[in-house]
Amino acid sequence: MRRSRILLMSAAVAVIGLCVAAGAQLTPELQDQLAKSKYVYISTARKNGSFGKPAEIWFLFHNGSVYVASPPTTFRVRRIKAGRNQARIAAGKPDGPSFVARGAVVNEPDMYPILFDTYAKKYPDGWGQFEQKFKTGLKDGSRLLIKYTPTGAVTPAAGGKE
């Protein structure tokens, strides 16, 4: 009996691991919302497992993942480095449609031109002021590239239909 429970638990953990490794698929509606949204609102996991206050941030939605560039002193980066990489990402507004994602600080310099081009088009009023900070920061480490990969739990906007 004990052995069958252990085998069952092992199988469940393996299936969950495969689902997380493969990444969750976002609904077409949520992908469309991310494509249209100017901002995402990222809430990162605290030590107690709850999510912190959502932070409005510039972002790039590319190949099913959300990319942001942040200083290493932000809660986003500090929590990822502490092993708390789960985040809730809402599209368009803090209570907009959201999903749970796994964040990772990544070294993907091929993404920089895509990120910069997207930011220049998406944020024309602020890009001129911040362009050099992003470009220099990603080179010298004063900004880090974070990739959020969906893991599941897609939710409709607050007050929306399920």
C-alpha cells in the first residue's frame, strides 16, 4: 500500500514537472490582450507564498513569454535569485486577465534588439529618455533581462466571465 502511494505520488510529480517544463499555453484571448497592452502588472511571490503588490512595467511579449528588463535591486530580481520565481502577470491593468509564470534571469543578448525595437515603438514618449539606461544597463549588469514563462492558472479579468 505504501509503495503504491509512493509510485502514485512520483507519477503525479513527474506529470506536473512535464507540464511546467513544457510551459502552459495562453488562451488566444490572453495572447491578444498581451499583444495590445501597453503594460503588464507583475506580482511576485513573497516568502509566505502570497503575491506582492503588482508593479506596472514595460514589457515584450515574444514567442509566448513575457520579457522585462529590471535593475538587480528590484523585488522581481531579488525574489527570483532567492528561489521564489513564481509571479502573476496581469495584462493591461492590475486586475486584468492574468496568468501564473515562472521568472528567470536570462542571458539572451539576441533578444536585446527585439526588446529595444519593441520599446521604441510601444513607448515613444519615454524611450528617448530611457533608451541609453536600458542599452548600457543590459551590457554592464545594472539591468537584467527577465523571462516569464507561463506555467498555468490563466484567470479572466476581475469581474469578467469565466
